[in-house]
Amino acid sequence: MIVFPLLYEDIFNRFSVVPPKGVLFYGPPGTGKTLVARALANVCSQYGRKVSFFMRKGADVLSKWVGEAERQLRLLFEQAKRMQPSIIFFDEIDGLAPVRSSRQDQIHSSIVSTLLALMDGLENRGQIVVIGATNRIDQIDPALRRPGRFDREFLFSLPTNEGRRAILDIHTAKWDPPVPEDLKQTIVTKTVGYCGADIKALCTEASLKALRRLFPQIYETNAKLLIDPKSIQVDLSDWLDAMASITPTAQRDTTFVPHPFTPELSLLLGDIPNRIIAYLKKEVGVLEKFRKDENWPTIYRPWVLIHGEEGMGQSAVASHILYNMESLPIQNLDLSTLFSEFYAKSLEESLVLKLKEVFKKIPTIIYLPHINTWWGLASQRLKTILLNFLRDLDPHLPVCLLVESDVPLKLLETEFVMLFEPKKIFEVKAPSAEELRGYWGRLTLLLKKKAEKKMKLLQVPLKEVPIVVEERKVKTKRKFSFFFQRYVNPLKYPRYYNTIKEPMDLFTIERRNDSGYYTNLEAFVMDLKKIRSNMMLYFEIDDPSGLIHKSTSLEDWVLEQTSRIRPNFIEQCNEAAKRVPRGPKIAPLKPPSKQSR
């Protein structure tokens, strides 16, 4: 829709039609709306034609000065027109162009009017495609949602089983060892209602849980410990702990998330859900077949009513059905959902707004749970609005209706029941004796498994993990190299080389070590001690620079490190040194003469 008008402009000119130039992305947070817009900008530039991309948010345009926001919008469209073809992406557009009403600030009304005129005004805006993204589509001004402005609306719903599996594969593709396939399937099953951002955060949290489980010592020290990353393996317990610490995005708002049966519940409810699922999938797909010819069905209304005695699991059956139909958007008309619409003045207004959204998300499913309670608490006006909507609904529209009742059919309102065909009314009956035997048999098997005994945790000290050796060397060298790295500056200490007959520094010790001069530990320690003895001989008592203290600290650190070596190992080294020829004794570097300087 976006690429074709930029590549095949001559086709649209031949038919004298204006290609779609507006796209609206909407859906729950974290489903990839902004990510798709950024990827789209890269894709459009790969067809041999440069496409300019402008990204704006509400905060980028709004200003405290009156008229400044409108001016910024005009400048944005003018610049995009000069650099056309171009794409303008408005992230969180509900904050920039909210619904205009008497309760809305007049400043926002002026901004919305300016945006409407720029998107589809008297002047042709050229090859400029406008993309908007929001997770509150009901808060956008309705004038934006018409052809000529936002011609297309794309729903970014929560990912299905296949989608969650693909996202999980992407974020764990470079894990070594890879996540087992059965573990991936378990994670996908348990992450119903997770969006892409939630799954990414889950992978991060699971790896941190595994790190904390295997190496709790890192939380007790500020030093970097020597840890092998390959020894960290994320198992099922880490994933479950991560799920317990993450709140999915769907649980932070009013998004309805259906859940499948548990293995135990599927044994009790029989094949009623499977029959309803097969019927709905058949009815949703049959319309596409009839659209190809003129033989339209006389009545096309995939409406289902589920009823039964209280406590028979009607809600679980409906949730399982919706879970298997999760590729379609769900419009939940539960009373709690209607009450949560804070922008509506009454329940009637909230219901009308919900029903209007049905036509913008076709094909879709209308879910009406607990109809017996809903009907008993609803006012006469609310009932009339719902009944009139269902009666006037075009029978050829692919709109599924799933109604769930907690009471038998005879206790429901006759006027409402007459909307459903008898073959589309399903009763959830009490489980049969065979189903009960299967259910209790599974419970018996679970009870026979030995429960893990809760042992009292002993306060055992944690295993000491060594600090990274290379980092420790660097820190030590950085600490002392500033003072004893090379020769002493004769300009700063003019009497040094007259007083000290055998100067010594760390650079000389490194060179002697590389040449093989130190065949035993004693020779190495003696040279290091010379640094301290030279400092004490030169400064005696008056040491304003503190070099005596620093050289003493260096000697103490060396002695502390060498004391960790086993004595028998030192003896073996001394015996081996007798059989190894000694390397050259490299003299310390002298400062450059005045002529060379």
C-alpha cells in the first residue's frame, strides 16, 4: 500500500485515482507498531529510490506558545513535500489529535483542525504518506479515520501461538546451548496474553534468574568475578520465576485475553468446545467462498449461544473457544468493560462506541459473557440498543456473536433467545460417568507422584568465586605504574642518580622477566624490594610526595601474593632453576641526556 504508489505512480495516473496515503497502526502496547514503521522506512529505500522519513511525537510538536504547534506541523509537511517521496510517522498520535469535544482543550482542537487540513485539504500534499500509531484508537478524532486521511487501519493484536513461538525463536537464536524444543512449547503455552515486548523482557529476566541461581556471589561483591558464561543454562524454573516477576501488558489495561483448557478440565467438558470451534471456523471461511460469485447465502449469521446449569463451566468453554479463534479481534461487551470506559458519559454511550468499533475490525467476534447477569442489571435503554443493533446487523457481514449464560435456556429472556437458531444453541451438561472416571484417574496419577520434601536450608557459606585475574593485574599496574613505571625524572629529583647507585623500576622488572633472568622467586622479590629501599635512602624522612608509603604498599602487596604459593612448589622451582640457564641481566633505563632532549 505504501511502496506501490511510490514505484508504480503511472498506473494510478492512468486511472486518475489518488492512491492511499494514510495508514493507522493500532493495538495494545508492545505489539510492534513503532518497530514496523522503522522497518518500513528501510524497506522503502531499497527499491532504488530514496524515501525521506520523518518521525514525530506529540511532545515534539506541542509548544507553550499559542499557534507554535500549528506552525511546526505546517513546516513539517512543507519540508516533507520538498523532499518527496517521503513518509511522516506520528507516534502516539492520540496525544496529538484527540477527540474534539466540549470537554477538550481548545488548543488541541486547533491542532487537530490544522492536521486535518494538511492531510486532506484544498492543496495536494504530493507523494507524502502519513503513518500514525496508537494504542487508544477510540481517543483519536473520528475525522482522521476516513479515506483521504487514514485510508487503512491495521490492527496489531497480541501474538498467537505461532507468533509467540517466532518471537521466542528470534530472542533465543544466539543462546548456547539452545533452548530445547519442548521447553519452548511449554513457554509458548504459558505466555498467553504476552506481547512482543513482554517476551523480550521475559528472555532477559530468565537469563538473570539463571545467573542469580548459579552465581549468587555476584550480588555480594563489587568486584568482577571470574565466571564462565557457558556454564549458565536457563531451565524451566528460571522461566517460571521470570513469569512470576513480569506483569504482561494485557493485564495492565482492559484487553481481554482468553485462555485454553487445562488438561484436567478438557477431560470434563467433552467435545462441545471442539464442535463449536469447527462450526465458527467453517462459517467465517464460507463467506470468502461466496464472495467470488453471486450466489450469496440467504442468511449468514455465525451466532452461538452457550447455556447450562450454574457451575457447568460455560465461561471456561467460551474462553477456550475464543483462544482457538485468537486470530480474529474480540469485542468484549462485559459489564465491567463497559463501566471501565472512562471517556463515556453513560453505559449506553459506552455500548454504542463499542458496537461502532465492530464495523472497523471486520471480521470480528462479539463476546457477551454472563448474559443472564448482564440482562438483569441493564436498563431498558441498554437492552434496546443491543437488540436493535443485532437485528439491524447485515446478515452477510462476517461478525461472529458468542453469548454465554450461567443459567439454563428457559430462564433467559425469550426476546433475546429468539435471535439464535436452535442448531446454534449449545448446552453444557454435567460430565458423564466416563468423563468423571478419566478426570479422577488423572488426579490419582498426579497424587501418586512423590511430593518433594521441604528440607530446611542450611546456612552454608557460598563458594568463593575468584576475581578476574586480568582485571586485577590491570588495576594493580595502574595503581603503581604512575610512580615507578620508568626512570626517575632528574629535573624533578636532581640528586637521585647521585644518591642511588642501583636504580630500579617496574619496566626494568618486566624486561628482566621477559628475558628469563628470574629463574626463581627470590631474585624477583629482591628487585621489587630495591624500589622501596631506594625511596627510603633518597627521601630518608622528608617525603612530601608519599613515595615511601606507595613503595611500601607495593612491597606488601607482592609479599601477600607470593605468600599464597605453596612452599613445596617454590622448592621445586628452585631445583628446576639450577638446570635452566639464566637470562641476561638487563640494566635499568637511564634518563635522556640534555643534548638528546
